[in-house]
Amino acid sequence: MKTELAIGVSRLRKSFGGKAALADIDLSVPAGSVFALLGPNGAGKSTLVAILTTLLRADGGTATVGGLDVGRQAAAVRNLLSVTSQASAVDEFLTGRENLTMIGRLHLLGGAKAISRADKLLRDFDLHGAADRKVSTYSGGMVRRLDLAMSLVRRPEVLFLDEPTTGLDPRSRLAVWNAVRGLSKQGVTVFLTTQYLEEADQLADSIAVLNDGRIVAQGTADELKRLVPAGHVEFGFQDPQDFGKALTLIRAERGNAGNNVNKDDEFLTVRVATTDSAAVITSVVASLSAGGCTASSIAIIKPTLDDVFLALTAKQEAKQ
């Protein structure tokens, strides 16, 4: 991976009507990497992306893309990037090939080169079989893949993806994921916002969690998971009647920690500090055995990005 920065943000600020949408944001995204920005609705994600893509001016601080200042060198910045938003930019009355060729000509690629580039992208995004069908006949996943392909006709240095797989079926989502991984291997920097934490876990080299206009954590997925020193131990039972009995036994065994025991249709889940998992299993199994109840399965579940996200945003809300 390249070591130079594709995106640099320092003490970036933006307010609307006296309310801070972004408050002293600091970010750095290495070139050729995949960066994911997570945050609840209203956290400031769209505002940050709008500033970085020159659609909005910051009130203070600095932001650079490809080493260029997004405020003072906006035109040059726009030549480096491409944006795929949630709103599709495809023309449904044209075919997939015509959409891509049109974009190529708008970028002054020339007729033959535009056609060649369109053919390559149609293959890359598994759309070659539908290349000459009108987009109005495409599925939602196909439209999303075509939209992404159109943003790559002129290969950008930095690609911004806003919720790239929202509403897609699993197969289409995997196709987009593979495309993002391929772009990163080619040296394209990908900045994505997503509501799917699994997506960030799968794709991102680094992640930042934005809440109420502030970065509350950033790092790799593993680094963020270590911020939540608790996981789960799941106990399964073959006899449905054992669930209630086991719940009583475990809560009695756990004492004051009994509130950390939950039941759903499949498992009894005990929330524990990650370093205590083995000791908890040993004591719970002993209590179940003494009470004449045997677990059919036991699994240690490490913290996920969902746990991190919920913990960080809840902590931030508690401070307000």
C-alpha cells in the first residue's frame, strides 16, 4: 500500500444555523486504501463527504484530497475524484453500454476508446450479458453496479461511495465488494460511508466512527473491537424446556452479573469481559451440571463492530 495521504483533514468545522455539524474533525486516509466512515443518521457523514468533494465549503480547518486544498483548489480536486451517491445517475432509457459510452465521450475519451472502456467495465461488473438491454429492464443490483461502473470510466484517484450496497441482494452486494477490493489493488483510494458494519469489517483498512459531528474512534476493525472489552458466551440446549431452567441456574450462579444473561429462541447469551470467557464457561457449566441441565453447544463470541458502534455512540449520547 502507498504511504502518502490521499485525504487529509485537520480541525475541520461546519455549522448550520448555529448547530455544529462537524466539530474539529481530524482524519488521514493513505493512498490506495479503503476507508469506511460509520455513524448514525445525522452524525455528519454527508456533510463531511460534501466538503471533501467540493460541494460544500467548511467554516474552518483544512481538508486536502491528493494533496490539493478542497477549498482553494476545488477544480483541480474534482479532476482527481469520482462520486457514487445513493441516487442513481444512470439513464434508464439507454442500454448499459450506451450509458458507459456516453460518459466516456463526456470525458473526451474519443469514440473507440470510450467503447473499449465500456466493454471492459461491463465485463468487470458482470454486466456484459445485459450490455445491450435498456437499463429500465435491469434489477436494482444491476443498476447499482452500472452506476458504480460509470463512476470509473475515467479512473479516479479517489472514489467516494455513499452507502454503495443499500438495498442490494447478497449476490449484488458481493459483486460490489469485489469491485471495491479490485480498485484498491489498482491503487484507487476508496472512501465509503455505510450503514452495514459487516461491510466496513470486510472491506476497510481503516474505520472512523462519527457521532454528533465528532470522531469518537478510529483505527482498524481489530483495533476498534479491542475498545469494547466484552464479548458473549452462547449456550445452546436441545430440550426447549431446559432454556428456562438454565436461565434460572445461570442467573443464580452469576449473582449481581445476572442481568448480563439474555435468552432468545436459540441461545442463552452471557455477556462477559473477553478475558473472563474461560472462567465463566467453567463456572456456568458446573452450575448447570449440578442443576441437572446440560448445554448441547457452547460458543465464545468476540466483540463485533456492531458492539463497538453501539457502545461508542451510547457513550457519546450519555455525555450530552
